[in-house]
Amino acid sequence: MKPTSEKLNIAMLGHKRIPSNEGGVEVVVEALCARMAALGHSVTCYNRAGHHVSGAEYELAAGSVYRGIRLVTVPTLERKGYAAVVSSFFAAVRAAFGKYDVVHIHAEGPAFFSWLPKLLGKRVIVTVHGLDWQREKWNGGFASKFIHLGERSAVGFADEIIVLSENVRQYFQDTYGRATRFIPNGVGEPMVVRPRLIEEKWGLRKDGYILYLGRIVPEKGETYLIEAFKQVKTDKKLVIAGGSSDTECYMKELQALAAEDARILFTGFVQGQLKDELYSNAYVYTLPSDLEGMPLSLLEAMSYGNCCLVSDIPECAEVVEDKAVRFRKGNVEDLRERLQTLCDQPDIVAGYREHAAGFILNKYGWDDVVEKTLALYRQ
């Protein structure tokens, strides 16, 4: 991407913290900010106070500069449903009074405070990573109501709203009559590596396991996956990699459901070399979600050249087109049949692998995403 003469002063908020792979939002924020900083723009990220899920060694001090990004930590309240609210408020206040050309807010809940920087004359952009009020962990509580208010605040105060799927674009048009901008997530070309650490740690070998990698939350459909896999006749393992997100009880339910099948392995949160090795050596990657914004883990899995098996929700179907296998959302028997077929017929797996990486890297390049986002900042 070519640098431009007009340099912008940009604030980002709504994520937990960077550097981090705690969720798709954090991966997206870091990717955008690092590339914008490399182009000469001044970028500040407002990180939420608290501890990285991987441990203190992954945390940077407040006031640090990381990949050219200035990091500012704002306080929060360590309580389910309130952490994002409190940190987003303080971040929005700081951004409103800062010398910024653009304030870019990520996710619907934090967007509740979009009026603050708008009131002080900032250009406000909101990215809706998904209809978060639909997520089961927020169902019916304060957080769900607050996220709905955030959605309406974005409609009322944001100069532009970015969406990641046609389904969500249509939702905003039908519900609010509000036009939005479709700018998808991106993905970079990965380094495919051999299974060294995962073999030492868990005994995993190339093509010896089916992989789910993502947050452990009900809407991701891990229950369907475990129920289906337990009925599949194969010596391959099922690896469920990821940490819980305010859903510890759900994690325990999954572990209990899988307890009688020694082939099912829970790794916990992974990043870095472990994550690269898991993606690089999986036989099949699967994403059985009921609900998605735009599944970054699916983009990543395809970029490593994986055969992918996904639910047929629009957000997954838009990404994979005809380059992956689909099953009917929430249908355990259909998922079981697809898993069994892929385990029994490696030639089918090889066929999907052949086209996955080239297709996804050509369709979702980060440079194009950054260029479109910067153009939206300037309009």
C-alpha cells in the first residue's frame, strides 16, 4: 500500500487490549492499527485494564508503544457485563478530549458512547463486528439492553457504520433505514510449520486431528460438534482450542459432555507457535457456529490451506462460497455425516485444501481493508 501525504490522528477503542489474540476484535484492531501506523498515521489504542488471558508476561505497560501504536490503559470494573461498559466510557472521554481527527469504535456495546467524541467535533466511525445482543451469554440481562442502546447510538451519532457481512448490512437497512459500509476483515499469509510443540505437549501429529479454534461460547456451537464427533468412527482426535469468555460454566458443561471420549482434547487458550502449529497440521478445521459477525478464525484456517467444515449461516457462507464443506446449522446428525465422510475420504479433503489458501488470501487482503477504511476516515 502506498503512503498518503495527509496523515491522520486516530483513536481506537472498544477492544479489550492489544497486543492480544483474546478475540477476533483484538486481532482486527491490531492489524488495522499496525498497518496505519506503518503508513505514517498517528494511532492510539485505548486498552482495557486487566490481565491478559495468557498471563502477565504478555502484558505491556501503560504508555508503551507497540508496532508504532501508542497504548493507553483505561480503568474498568472486573464484573461480567460491566467491564466493557466502564472501560469504553473512560476511553470515549479520553478520545473526545484528545486531538484526534477520527475516533474509531469497535463493537455495539462501546458504540453507546459514540455521542461523546461526536459532541466534541470528532469524526466517529463504528465497526459492528456482529449483532452482539444476540449472544447467549448476554441474553436478557443488563448487557443485552446496553448493547441494543449502543446499536441505536451508533445509528444516531456515527458518521459511518462499518459492517462485516451482507446479513448485518440488511439488518441495519431494514431496522433503522440506515445505510452502512461493507468492509470485511482481512487475513495475512501465514507461515505453515511442522508439528513440534503440539506433538510434545499433546501428542498431536499432522492430519491426526480435527480442529476447532475460537472462543468457547454457546453461539459457536461446540456442543453440536462434541455430540456429533462422539458418533464418528475415526482414530483422529477432536481438538477444541480456545478460552472461555465470561462462560466458565459453559466450558465445564462441554468438558462433562466430552468426558467419556478420550479422543476429545481441550487445550485452553493458544497463541503464537502453538496456534500456528494447530492450524498448520489439522486434518479438517470446523466452525459449527449459530451466530457470527465475520469469523476471523475461519479466514485464518483457510489461509493455512485447511479443508473447512462450517455451518451454513450467511456469515460463514459469504466467506467460503464453494471452497468449503457446509452442514445445516444446529443439525447434529448432518454434522456427524459430514465429519464421517471427510474422515473416510481424504481425497475430498485434499481437493478443498488445494484451493483454500489462494482463494481466501486473494479475497480478503489486509492492505485493501486498510485502504478502504482510511478512505472512509477522510470522507
